[in-house]
Amino acid sequence: MRKLMLGNEAVARGAWEARVAFGSGYPGTPSTEILEALAEHEEVAVQWAPNEKVGYEVAMGVSLSGHRALVTMKHVGLNVAADPFFSSSYMGVNGGLVVVSADDPGMASSQDEQDNRFLAKAAKVLMVEPCDPEESRWMAREAFALSEQFDSPVLLRMTTRVCHQTGVVKPQEREAWSSRGYLKDIPKNVLLPSHSKARRFKVEERLVRARGLSEASDRWNPILKGSADIGIVTSGVSFGYVREAMPEASILKLGMTYPLPIERIRLFASRVKRLVVIEELEPYIEAEIRNAGIPAVGRELLPFTGELNLPLVEEALLGAPRHKVTVDLGGVPMPTRPPTLCPGCSHRGMFTLFRDMKLRVMGDIGCYTLGALKPLAAMDACMCMGASVGMAEGLEKFGGPKEKGKTIGVIGDSTFFHSGIPGLIDMIVNRSEATLVILDNRWTAMTGGQPHPGTGKDIRGNDAPQLNVAQVCRALGVQRVREVDPFDLEATRVVLEEELAAPEVSVVVAVAPCILGARLKKGEAVQIAIEECDRCGACIRVGCMGIHEKDGFPSVDPDLCTGCRVCAQVCEKGAISLPGVGRA
Ligand SMILES: Cc1ncc(C[n+]2csc(CCOP(=O)(O)OP(=O)(O)O)c2C)c(N)n1
């Protein structure tokens, strides 16, 4: 039987075939669909974690129980989980543990382009890299056995194009595998320095054994014999481009990229006139090859940033591209679709206020990061998940007396549960006077509407325990916690002003569900009394697709407008209203 599957779905399928008992992770493009697909198998326990570190640690506990576990995340998620990732390398596993890192070359939806192959090497964890959905299936499946064979977590390194390509997969029967049972082993599992020193040698021993497999395996690291004029070493999605650009070449396709089979590469190199390495992002493989004294080129032929594609690889190998990446819309230019908050988004009013109140806004990652874009332009910084809280604390402390009461941190609710809480604790105990706004829209909206601890749903949509953001803040010790309706601009402004003026840490929780996540019915569109409009443009500057300028006047698109009335509230002339409700 064959099936069309997304790379991410194929990973879930492979894990299921390997009888994985448990899957965890935190959403993040391009990894999110893996757990969602795994959750379709009722017999597997699947859950979202509040962050990647916790997801990793729960999976590690499952592994200790003797069962197989999968944990998924995007590349920057592995930074969050780096502590258990590095340490678990010393502990090893009981039931197989497979860690998916979905890297994002080209930064389609990420703040950086880090190449996590270096993290596998730094942590001394085995790494495999599929090139398409069928490989994603079988590599995910086999990675569990590898993990047990070498007593190591295995990093399944995906990239955007592998995660999100659809291809033919050959699903197999499930393995006959059952739990190994819990094994108490204190010297192995309690990482006291004295134990770790012994484990350190075990790590090296296992890498020697794993290198042996990597060197010998035609399955993991196949050689495709071709012309002796050129030999290409490649891995992951780049393999597809190489095959298409130069089908006649000899190719060493690396599926296991840590440990690298350096003697296999040396032998391959000795049989060709010229060795070229085609890999996306950093020269990870190439550097190892050159370090081993094997002459090779690669980096100088390729761009140092972004995804590869067929024309780029053709240019590198043939001197000029033979294909172009084009989308033929029959002569019609491709419309641009700049990212923007949805009509009816509960974040828009808050950012309109931030802008109009001229606040210094330390932002965070989520849909609301779009508040940094024009016409709102109401976010001054955004670094990584959870950072808004600490950065607001730091900036407020040293922002200067004239800016007192002007610094605000803004964070989404999923991000608050992910990594905002320790920052808030820091604010409390270090006597910060900054104000934190938590945008409590009840969903992890940015990544497609996954539930989080404040949603009250689990990954399968069943009811789940629900944490209340304001209660959590009060329980931590914040004395000033206020809840507001972010669609009521005036009331929210008053609360913001009061909390910014307070000489102690304060939290404002903006409670309004995500219109998409909560599947809210679109309300009736607002209407404009054009004769009262003085064309000041305030309504356009809320940055909503539902209202735009036409012939010098604002015009409402009734199909998009949800009737949220943010534009109505900024209209000083009172020219915008909901039918039957009267003016704002
Ligand atoms: C460490 C890390 N993990 C995951 C992501 C992907 N990601 C970006 S924002 C976000 C959460 C957004 O949810 P929330 O804070 O509730 O804001 P919303 O999008 O709902 O407005 C996620 C999961 C990331 N950027 N970094």
C-alpha cells in the first residue's frame, strides 16, 4: 500500500510503527503537525507540553519506564530543551527516545536560522536526516531501535522543506515491540559528577560503535555510483536537488550525519576526480571532511544563508541555473500578502493603545509580534520566547527618569506559560516597577491554534484542567493584577495608566479569545457615516484588513469586518458604528 503524506505525518507514522508509547513537544513551525498526526492514533499517549524542556523531560521519564518516546520541537525549541538534551546524552535511554528538531533554513517562520546539526555534535547525540516523507517514516521508525542499540537519544533532524513536502510513503505494519520494563540503575541515571565522569567514557565508546555503523551502512549512508568525474556528498533535502541537477554524478547520500562516516567519505573521494559537498546552511559536513584532510569544495559555491533550491544547486554544480523558480499566474502579478493581525483579533486594540500612549514596549513571540509592523509599529524589541518579561524589567530599571511609567512588557498566554513565569518571578523578587501585559486569548494562535495550559483542552480536543493566568500571577505574589477586555479601549487605557504609574510590579491580563482558535462567529460589519468623516485616517491606522482607504475615505469590507469596533473607538467624530447599536 502507498499513501501520500506530509513529511511530518510520515514521522508520526514511523513512530507509531515503532510502537512509540508517548509523544510530547511544544508547537513550532515547521514541526507542529507531527504531534497532531500522532494524536490521531488513540493508542498513543500524546500531549502538548508547556515548553520544550518539559516535553523532553517527560519523554525521558517515559524512556526510563522502558517505553519508547518521541519529543518534537522547532530548532529554537532545542535551545530551550538543551539542558536535558545534553545531559540525557550521558544518561542514555531505556526505551528508545527520538527527538525531532525541525530546522528552518530561510527563516520562513523563525527568528533565527541556527543549524542544529552542531547541537547533535556538541551533545554527542546520534543524528539522522531524512530527505523526503518516505525516509521520514522509516528513519523515525528505525531511530527508536538505534536509540536502544547505542543507548543514546537520537536526533531526527528535519528541515522546513522535508517537514512540509508531500510525497509517497510506503506504510508498514507495526513492529512487534514491547516495553523493556523499568530498570533502576543509579550510576547511569543519577548524574552526580562522580557518575558523570564514568558516563563520559560510555559516551565515547558508544560513538565509536555508532561510527562503525555509520561507516558500514549502505542503508543509512548509501553510495549512488555514477560518473567518476564528480562525487557529491549531500544530505537531507539537498539530495533531491543534487539528483535533479546532476543525475549522472556519483553521490554519497548521508542519512546518518552524526557520527559522520569519515572513512566512507574518504574512500568515496578517492574514486572521483572532484569532491563537492552540497548542504544547506552551515558547512557542517564540509568542515569535517576538510578537517580529515580530504580536499573538497562546497561553501564557496553556495549562498551562506537561506534554503537551497534546484537553480542554486545547478549553478553550484553546472556553473549556471538550468531552471527558474517561477509561478505562472497567466501574466497576473503575484499579489503581495504582508502578514497582519486578523480582522477581529483581540491584540489590535492593545497595540493601538501602546502606540497612542507612546510606550516603550518589550515584545515577545506570537501573533502579537505583528504589532511591530506599520501602521501600529508599537513594539520596540522582540528576541525569543519569554524574553519580554526580563527585558521590560531591565529596561524599566535603567530607562531613565523621564521614561518612568512608560515601559511595558507584552507576552501571549502560551508564551507566558512557556517561559514567561520565571521572568515574572524575577520581577517580583527584584522589586521591578514594570508592567506586564499578558494577552490571554486562550490559544497558541501563532502556530495554528494549539491548546495550552490556559485553554482547558488537550491535543485531542477533550476537556482538560485549565490554569487561569491572573490567578497564577496572584499566586506568584504579584499584588496588582487587573483583568481587562481589550476590545474596550477606554477602560483598558485607564487600567494601563494606573498600573504604569504604580511603583511596583503589576500585571494586566487582556482576556478575549482568539477569534479563530475559539471559532467565534463573525459579527456584523460596522458602517461608516461618510458625511461625518473628516478623513483623519485614525481608523485606517488600526491596521485592519476589514477597513481600507478608497477615494480618500475609509471603506469597510463587510466580508472581513467582524464588528469588533476598535476602529469605531478611535474615531473622534463618532462616524463608525454597528448597525442598530449606535455610535461608539
Ligand atoms: C522556543 C520556541 N518554541 C516555539 C516557537 C514557536 N512559537 C512562536 S510564538 C508561539 C506561541 C504563541 O502563542 P501565544 O503566546 O499565546 O500568542 P498568540 O500567537 O496566541 O497571540 C510559538 C509556539 C518559538 N518561536 N520558539
